Amino acid sequence: MYKAIIFDLDGTLLNTIKDIKYSLNHTMEVFKFDKLSTKQVKRNLGNGSKRLVKDSLPLNTSLSSQYEVYNYYFNHYKSSSNVNTKPYKGIINLLISLKKSGYKLAITSNKMNDAVHRLNIDMFEGLFDFAIGEMKNVPVKPHPKMVNIALEKLGVKASEAIFVGDSEVDIKTANNAKIDVCAVSWGFRSKQELKLLNPFFLINKPKELLKILNDK
């Protein structure tokens, strides 16, 4: 029986694509690089902001230039991360139901830690027991460290929790942490892409998670 649910943030709980795309393309414009389409930005998401910037730049971009572009993007997005960002339809009702049912809830995200905590406070108002993002000395997903920290903070075993995410990074993270995984099709990867990765569960609407938990 599950006692805790650990969620990815971008593409799972929050639709952040407009704010990320705006900051990224603003940065690209400042540094005279080509802008990216929504599809391209979604494809480059999932491995943290440094990897997002690297994958959005031409292959021959020097490390020093990558660093400069990343710092600009980091500061711009820091002040613009909550302009058009909002929870996906049904997410808040799902979280309220889970909380009322006594589940412990956590966020583990490859988004910068400061942004994770700001969005957690602004969007979820205390519904989560713990949240962690990209930070020094904690490797980003798919390394299992973030999930292991969340499990420890929530006081549960891996067998007592399920990880919910929208990408191949999240599925790999769950597998690395030896925790069950539920993929969601409303985020930054298509249902067809996710099916190929054989997640333990795959849902199309937030409320479907409740049935999985009730059947467990």
C-alpha cells in the first residue's frame, strides 16, 4: 500500500512551458542565437536548466559561452517564472484529495531549487510536505538522490511510495530509485513516447491516479 506520492514539477504538476520558452528565447535573442519553437523547448526539457541551455545552443558553442548564456537565462527566468505558469487542470483537486486521504506528498524537480520553492508556495499553499530542486551537491534526475532524500524526509520506504512524472527522465529516475512509477500524458512527452518506456502506470487525467491508489 502506498503511503506517499512524489511528483515531478514541470509538465506534471505545472504547465511551465510559456515562461520557460519566453526566458529562453529572450536569452537567445540577446546572445544572437536562433529562437526555439515550443516543440523544441519541450524536447530539451527534463534534465535541468544547464542542460536545457546547452541543448538549445549550437553544437559548437564554447563552454565559456554556454556558461554566460546560462547565467543570463538563470537570472531572467528567476524573475519571470510565475507569469503564465499554472497547474494543469485537475491537479489542485487531486492534491487536495490526496492530502485529505492522508498521503504524504513531495516534489522532486530538475528546476532550480529557488524556483521550485517559490512555485510550491505560490501554487500549492502548503499541500506538499517537502520539495527539492536542482542544488549544489545533489545530482539531478535521473540520479535517484533527490527521490531518496524525499523518501527520507517523508519517512517512508521506496516500496511505500510512487513517483509521478511526464518524461523519460522521470521513468529512469524511478527505476534508479527502485520505486514504482506513473507516467502522465498531459506534459512534455507524448503518450506514444511514454508507452515505449513501459512505465508501471500511464494516466491521461490527474483523477486517474486516485483509482490506481484505491486499487493498490
